Amino acid sequence: MYVLHVVKPGAKVRVRKGRFLVEKDGEVLATAPKNQVERVVLLGSVS
């Protein structure tokens, strides 16, 4: 299992079709399969 750390100011985390998506300004910065992520850590101004 993995821990997803999101630290980019202004980034948004969504779940779509079984995957976590990290987006900022309409651009996908990262993706991860939901069933492999144990924990999500948000630091700073992330939503």
C-alpha cells in the first residue's frame, strides 16, 4: 500500500473511475489507483 502526499499549493484531489487524480489549473499532475492507496496526506493549501 502507498501513501499519496499532495503538497502543491492550489492542487485538488479527486477520485474518478477508481483512481485518485491530483490536478491544478485543469492539468493532471499525478494519478494513483484508489485500491493501492492506504492514506492521503494533504499539506498546505490543497483541496
